[in-house]
Amino acid sequence: MSDYRDEDPRIHGIRTKIRVVPNFPKPGIMFQDITTLLLDPKAFKDTIDLFVERYKGKNISVVAGIEARGFIFGPPIALAIGAKFVPMRKPKKLPGKVISQDYTLEYGRDRMEMHVGAVEAGDRALVVDDLIATGGTLCAAMDLLERVGAEVVECACVIELPELKGREKLNGKPLYVLLEYYPEA
Amino acid sequence: MSAGTNEDPRILGIKTKIRVVPNFPKPGIMFQDITTLLLDAKAFKDTIDLFVERYKGKNISVVAGVEARGFIFGPPIALAIGAKFVPLRKPKKLPGKVISQDYILEYGRDCLEMHVGAVEPGERALVVDDLIATGGTLCAAMDLLERVGAEVVECACVIELPELKGRERLNGKPLYVLVEYY
């Protein structure tokens, strides 16, 4: 559990807005649904503000958001801190020349793509997604950014599932999350 | 073409940032790539500001964004005008109970879904996407909102392809775009 004593008062309001949907997309998974958070303008704004307060004035030039829920949180952060927004997409969605990174899923493989030229060597980047589980997706995103010479400053997610140990998979890269979710014993 | 004389000076900067990619996703299509717009922090901000200036203070309670590029433009607008954001998604992506709307594509069919309970009767809604082509997707989005009793105030897109006559397909619903591409 988080230590609530130092927790920003906005966090509680955000936590209560996330809906847990059992057995989605398959039995045994407790899905963290952020769409209910987006229905509360104050809680959604608080979510963005917490990230913006952390990253403003840190010379972040790129916010990379992972399709599709990273597209909801990434752009407002990018706009507020004056960074460019770069979508990281599933295969064949981006129209221009891309670089690709394969990664492993629990069952099978997937591939993430980024436009060539979107990010330049020396860019300081954030990676944004709604949630970190095993960390595979975030690692693929970091790999793409580092392959073009950017520095990944931090990964930022609304929710972490600590039991899946995604944080350890990030190879020492910092991870900042607003909430941790532990299944009830 | 847009009427240049009354055009907001920010529009030209936005237009020049959109990259046209020939023959994507198939031969003959000139794809309007907005990712290059997102690389210019000022032009992206101007894009959002133009929509926010139009819709602020109009009692819009819902911004509905069409997956996936509508997720890039919709939330910043929603945040700035104090509305909720509702994602309209391809099938099987939303975890809760959904309502679905089938629609026709050039070849075949597709389906758009919205969470039950996200939008309530009487809400005033915007539909946001990056581009309107034939209008099929926007119509499906409007249908979902109207089926739950919301009022679609306007559809808002960055780009319109006027030759595909999407505007006419919207059944009289207003459409606001920043840039037309011929």
C-alpha cells in the first residue's frame, strides 16, 4: 500500500474514480479502467496537473505516448510543458517511415513503431501510458527512443501493478506513478 | 480552399505542419499525417486553442473522441472547457458494458463502441476526430451519443476532405474544421 501521510490530497480523488472490471479481457484479470476517471473533469485535470508539476521546467522536449490510452494522458502533459508529442503505435498505423521494436507479451509477441525523424539525438523524453503491468510495453518504447539517441528521463503512468514487477524490468530507468493497485487478498 | 481573408493567422502555421503521405494506406490515397503537427508545440497548442475558443462557455458537458487520433485532440479540449472526455472505441477495447454502432466503410463494415453510463440524456456533446473523409465514422459517433439522449452540438475536426462530401452525410449537424485539403 502507499503511505498516505505524504500523499498529495488530489491522489485520493483520482484513485476513487478508477473502476476495476473483473475478468477483462480474460478470466482472472482485474482490469483498471481509467475511462471513469475521464468522466470527472476535476479528477482528470488533477491527474494531468500532478504530472505537469513534476516535469515542467525540466527541459523535457518529447512526450512519447503509447497507443491508445497513452494518447489520452500524453498530449495534455506535452502541451502544458511545451514538449512535442510523439505517438508510439501498433504496426502499420503510422504512414511515414518508421523504426520498429518487437517485444514479448505473456503469450506471443507484439511490435511498436515510431516515425523516423520525430525524435532527435539529445532529446530528453518522457514515456507516458495509463498503466504499467509487466513493463514490456514501456521497455519497447524506451528502446525506440534510445535507439535514436534520445535520453529517457522517466516513465510516467497513472497506475502501477507492483506485483507484476514492471518497475524492475525498466533497467534502472525511473518510474513515476500516481497510484499502486494491489489485488485484495 | 478556405477563405484566406478571414482566416485566423494561426491556421497557416497549422496547415504547413500537416504532412501528406502519398499512397498510404493504399495506392491513390493522399494520407493527411497529423503527427508532424504534434511535433511543433506551438502549432499543436494553436490547434487546441482554436477549438477551445470556439467551445468555451457554450455549456458543452461531453467531448467524445474517436479512437485513436481523436484521443490526441479531444482530451486537451475537454480539459480546457471543463467537459468530460468519452473515448469511442473499436470493438472489444472498452472493459465495461457498451453500446455499439455498426457503420459502412468503403469496403466492408466497422463498429464503434461507447461505455454505457458515460453520457447521460440531455448532455451537450462535441465529437472530435483528426479528419473527416466520407463522414461514416462521425455519423456512427453521433448515433451513439443521440441513442443515449445527448445532443450533438457540433463535430470538430482538424482537417476536412471536402471532395468526399462527408459534411453532407452529417444530416445537418454542424461541422467545424480548421483546414480543408483538396
